[in-house]
Amino acid sequence: MVEAAPDSPFKPGQKVAAVMGGMGRAYDGSYAEYTLVPAKHVMPVTTALPWETLAAMPEAFLTAWGSLVTSLNVRAGSTLLIPGGTSSVGMAAVILGKDLGATVIATTRSKTKMSALLAQGADHVVIDNGSISSAVRELFPTGVTHVLELIGSATLLDSLKTAARQGVVCNTGILGKSWVLKEFEPMEAIPSSVHLTTFLSETVDASNSTSELQRVLDAASNGRYHVYPHRVFRLGEIVEAHRYMEANQATGKIAVKVSASSMDA
């Protein structure tokens, strides 16, 4: 809710959402009851979704949407591979990929998370044992048309091997915690005719994403999209929340609820 918004089109009490846009990095605000957010990152929304569900959606869904539509051009008939499928962006991409008419293949390192991906709508789940290209090629011998790489440079070279001729690979995430490719030789690493691109969530703002955010909120409200946070923590449980996340226990998004009771915990 807006508390105050001088020199902006927003009104006190108005329901809004904000993408990160530097929040928690360039300026404070990730774990706070109040934060000062640049107006260009604030999107007015109309929804009755529970706070926990609403909080789990903007960053994940808008990043997934930008990757699938702007960078990859996924459409009906596409085959979409999502390495890192149980991440928050990955789970959102499964939903959106199916909605766009694609056949979706998602990966996970944990067999216990396969059921969550299938329930989300994935057509195939591949267990990542350090390499996925052989398993994907068994399912799709000529390769997949689109790859949304969420693990990053740690697995990018292997993911490139899964792409079909004239396929597109979009590197959006860095879940593998490796930011660079050492001794990267593009002509050797990128298969001939395969396209490599990226998507940065920093390009998401109110001017290009407000209507899409409202669309996905409406789809979640009417049950078309099944969206829920994997687990909700109170602010007083923030240490436990980070331990839970870093132990890779979550499937999708976790939320931290700020309230009077959580502040006292």
C-alpha cells in the first residue's frame, strides 16, 4: 500500500507492486515495513490475492515473461527447456510457457521436486546430474527450439548443446553462482546457427510491464494460474528463511511477512 507519494500519480492507500530495480542493493528496502521506491518501478494493481501470493509474483513472473516473450519469442509449438525449473522464475516460466502453447521440459537436481514441476504443468522433467544435454536429446533428438537458462554460466555450455538448429538460448539467471565463462571460445561453444541472448530483470519497469503484471494477477485470481509461495516466514524468522533457501529446500518462491506480530517475534 502507498503511504505517501508526493509528486507522483499515486495516492495514499493505493495498492501497488514493485520490482527490485536495485532494491536491497542500490538502496535499502528489501526487509522493511516501509521503503522509498523510485516511481518508475511502482505498478498500480487491482487484486484481492493474499499478500503472500502477491509478493511472490512480480519479480518472478515479469522476469519469466520478459525472457520468454522479449528475448526468446516462445510461441505455440515451441519446445522450451528450463534448467533450474524449481526456482521462482523457473516455476513461473513453466506456467507461462504452457500458456504460450509450448511443450515444457524443466530440470531439477532433486527427484523429490519432480512432482511439483509436473503439477505446475511441465510436460517432461529431467534430473540434472551434472549434465542434461544427453537426456534432453533422448527426448528431442533434433534439439529444443528455446532454452531459458536460469543456472547460468555453470551450465550454459551444456545447455547450448540441447538447442536445435536456429534455436535460441537465453541466459537469465545465475543460480549456479558463477558469473563468468573462463576461456570462452564462442565459435566452439555456440553450435552453428544457434542464437545466444540474455534478459536482465533491471529492464522491467512500470512503463513496459504494468499491464502484463495485472494480467498474471487476474489469471492467478481466477484459478487459471496456480500460484502460491512455497513457504511463508515471519520477519523474525529471517535467518531461518535464508538457511532454508540456501539449503535448496524451496520449490519456487518463499515469502517473508512483515507485520506487527512478526516484528515482535
